[in-house]
Amino acid sequence: MRSRAALLIVDNGHLALIKRICDDETYYVFPGGGIEAGELPQAAAEREALEELGVKVEMGPQVFLTIGSGKEYYFLASITEGRFGSGSGEEYTDPERGRGSYKPVWVPVEMLTAISLYPEALAVAVLRQYTAGELQYNKWA
């Protein structure tokens, strides 16, 4: 697996996620995707925000890094312009991909451990840090 970059966008106690339905399974993932050759993780996260969510973002600090079959970088971000849910990436425009459906949604942060959110360990960490006041929207502004 190649490295990927993802976003944590928190607004009014809700976290932006992608609801996935694939092979009759419903689960959620953080918006983001693969880092292209020569692309910095932060630039990849900005690109993915536009492709998947339809928004431009102001990037905040990297708050998580997971290492498995590839590195996954997670950044705080805030929406600066665009319309949430208007993404036009290939996951929305190419029905031949056969990878199920993608839908941007806002989920209450306190519900993170009650849904199937991948990676699961990150759901617990996000909830813990949010409760401690460490994942505040526009914290860096």
C-alpha cells in the first residue's frame, strides 16, 4: 500500500467523514487518499479535500501518523471555501470502479466509537483528544 494523507475537519462537534457502502457493508473513513509521486503529504490532503469533499481547506498541524503497509498522515484542517459534499473525484464520477459508494457526511464526535470507522484505533484517539480540547476547530488560527 502506498502512503496516504487524510484530514480531520471538526466543526460544531462534528467530524467530516466519508460514508462507504461496499459489498453490503457500511463503514466510515477519514477523507483522504494516496500521496502521488513527488507530492508532500500536506499537499495530498489538500488535493483530496477538493476531490472528495468539494472544499478548499486551510491546513493545520499533523496530529497523527500510523504505519502499517504504508504511512498514513492525518492533519487538522478547516474549510475555507466550497460546498461540502460537492466533490468530483473519480470515486464519484467513475461508476466502473466497482468500489461501492462514497458520501461525505458530518458525524457527531461522540458517536465515533459507535460506528465502524477505520482505522478503529484512530477513532478512539480522536474522541479522546477532542474531549480533552486538543482538536479544536481553527485551533491554529
